[in-house]
Amino acid sequence: VLLACWLSLLRRLTGEAEIVIQTCFNGRKYEDLHGALGLFSKHLPTRCHFEDDFTFGDIVRRVEQSRDEALAWMEYFTPEQMNGRRANGTAIGFEYQEPASRRSFGDLTFDVTHLQTYADRFKLKLFAMVIGDELRLEVQYDSAFYQRQDVWRIAGELSALVRSAAGNAGAMVNRLEILDDVERQQLLFEWNETAAAYSD
């Protein structure tokens, strides 16, 4: 659902009918790798085609199908291929970390409380991690392409879209709210204050 929200926001911001981003998969497709230590993750393309009459529920289903297809072909994507794709303009990413379980190795037991990875360079990436009862979101960005205030605006618009989509899967994607209260106030009132005093 969160990935569908991220793609929907990118669709609204770019106006493109098809959005392709790089989604992180943990790379542990086989059971023998589930408990293995080490970095197996890789980013694979997730695409979604938008139509004007699509509901948010339609987008969730399409995103799920796209992720399943990427997972099925995961072994056939090489780092060289994905670096080429990012160089060609799909340098937007998404990563979701499931709650980390307690791990034990002999007498050593530990929990993961915070995780950050910067192995892949993206112009813009949404990183999400569940810690306890919290879902933490972080918008990572390349400062050569985005300014801090732009990223704050994107984060606010994502928050507004998530709230709008929650419990409203039947809403048209193009009608989901992306303006927070401050932006709505500016757009509807402050920027429309056109009254001016003219001398005789």
C-alpha cells in the first residue's frame, strides 16, 4: 500500500502515465538464505501504468502484480543492468524493511533497532522501516538534484496522500489529496489575496 502511495504521488508530480522506480528486494528468495548473514538485497524495476479512471485499489493490485513479476525474475537482473536503468532516468527508489526479529548465534543475541543502507545511489528514495509499533519513513535524496525545502514538500504531500488513501480504496487516484493544511491555506486564501488600494 505504501509503495502504491509513493507511485501515485510520483504520478501526480510528474504527470507521466507510466512510472518506473527501483524497489528493494531482500534477495533471499530461497529458504536456505533466510537465516544467512550478509547483503543479498538488490533493487528491481517496479512499474505501474496509470489511467484517469483508476481507483487507488486498482493501483494497489497493479503494484502487487508488478512486484510479483520482478520477484520471479530477480535472479536475471544484474547490477550492471540496474545501474544502466538508473543512468537512463529511473533513479527513484523504494525500500521497505520488515520488523527485524531477534537473532541468536551461540551465546550472542541481538536486535536490529535501526538500519540504513546507501549501497545504491538514487536521486530520490523513500525508505520505510517498522520498529515496534511505529512505521518510520525517510525521504533520502541527492542534494545535487533536490533542495531541502523541496524534499520537505514531497514528504508533506506523501503524508497527505497516505491519509487520503487510508480507508478510501475506491477513490480515484487523481482525486486523492496531496496538499497539507498549510499548502491548502496558501493556495486557496493567501495567494488569492489580490485586493489592492489604487490612488485616485
